[in-house]
Amino acid sequence: MTLGNKIQEIRTSRSMSQEEFGETLGTTRQTVSKWELDQAIPDIRKIVAISRLFCVSTDDLLINVTNFEQEGIRFVCGIYRKGCCEIVETEKLLLEYYGRGKDVMGAKVYLGNGSVKKLVAVCEKDFSAQTISYAFRYDDQVISNCPEYESLLGEEFQRSCLDKMDRLDSFLINHGDKPRHTVQEIGIRQCLEEWRKGVEFSVSSDHFIVSLCTGTVEYIFSIRTEDADIYCGCSYNVPFELGLRSLGQYFRIRNYKDNSAQYCSSYFDFDCPPSQNITSLDKINYEQDQPDSHGLMQWIVKSYRDDEIVLFGCGGDEYTFRKSQPKYEYFL
């Protein structure tokens, strides 16, 4: 049992809401939610307060806590694949992309800490019914267009399934021991690779967005409830001296305004390998904002400073990368 599980058990056994529990401890409902999801750990003063106010010994709170077992040991993040499923996991996050049968493909987001993570968002497309259903959690709210999916939220990820999958890659979290470089120090290509590595995470009552980049592979899980703007995808995107080049997208759930917008196709191909030789793509078309003859995209440097790079492409859109861009997690 994690510390978050224990705190939630103490609160629910006393029939208290997260807001009531937080007020008793002099903190917010959002903080209590983060404790229970193991996204944050109470400081020692709050641990003592919980012990005194709710008549629970500190030993009961802190001994045999599973998310403390690996304290001091780096969590090894990984990419796993088997059949019609791919999973990428970090210390705080797990993304699962899958196809089920002939008609359903979906994506899920789990949050937590270390080996314990719980489902907080799900999106599935049913090709036979031509529907996309979703549900996600924001604090104590559940935002959904399908009640059936709401009941899935809170499920714990079963780690035993990873034992049956092939591990494609592994990487480590940067806990601040590796400083980030500037353009002057390592150049545009290496800065694009370094600055992009990590997780960006944003959630509110009208959106749930995760962007995870390992350096070569980019994973997106994005739901915007206004007009049902949904995009979940897995892509190979690699920096080169003048920007970023797409080496192929192998998973895509796309919906906008009932698929009436351009590029709303959905598909997956987990047999798609990354291209091994980006240098063979040496022809740069500065006017290109559509896929080339190979179905690949490119994003070219428009401007840069020592700590910022701006790329353009895809219909004239701009993409800005910054050395100081705050992230949910940074990767080595």
C-alpha cells in the first residue's frame, strides 16, 4: 500500500471529503488529491498532524509504504510493445496505446508514483459505430461524454502485463543533476533533442493534455472538450541541423468537429519501425507545409536565440522550444 492509499483510507473511514480533510490539516483539496494519487508527499509536519488529529501512529503511516521501497534508486523508464499495444512509462506517468479487435483503438493515461499508478484518463474510438468516447478526472470532477467510461477511472495499472511485453527502449529521469545546454554550447540540433525530452502535462475542466518525448519518439494524449477536439498519437520525430523531421506516425486517433476537419483519419501500425537513416532525407523544401512524397513532415527553423528555437511548418503554424520550458518530468 502506498502512502496515498493510507491517507485516502484514513479520510474515507471518517466519511470526510478531500476539502474537509484538507481544512482540518490547513491545506487545500488539490493538495490532498495529489497526496492520494501519490503525485506529492506530505512534509513531516503534515505527517505528524495526520497522526495526532486522526489517532494514527506515524509507524502505521510510514512503515511498509510501497512507494518508498525504491527511495534513492533511479526509476528506469521504458517503452514496451506487444501485439497491438504499446506502453511508455516514467516515474509519475504511464501512457498506453492499443487496438482491440477489428473495430476499437484507444489510449489511456495513468498517474502515480513509481510502481503504483491509477487511471485518470481514457479515450477510445469505435470504428463500427463511428464514435469517440472519453473520460478524465480533474481534481474531484469527472469530465466525460460517456458514463460507461467514468467507472474505469481510478483503476490501478496491473504491472504484471509488462512482463509479457518486449522492452524496446529505456531512459532515465533528469532530477536536476544534468544542466540543460544553450544553442551556443551544443548547436540547434542537439538543443532540440535535449529541450524536447520530458513530459508536459496540463489538465482543467475543459482539457486534458499530455505530451511526452523520449528524444526520438513523441507521444500525445490530448482531449479538448470544446468541439470534441481529440488527438492521441505516437510518432518518430528526429532533430536535424535545420529543424525536425518526421520519420512516420504509427498511432493516431483524431477527431475534430465530427471528423469534418482536415487530417481527421485514425489508424495504427505497431509494426512500423523507425527510419534508421535521417541523413538520406537531405532535400529540404522550405515551402513544404504538407506531407512529402513519403508521407513525412518537416519543421524548419524560423528564428532562434541562445535559449529559444522557433520552427514553422504544418500550414504555417509555429512551434517554440525553450531551454527553460517547465515540464512535469525531464529526461536524460
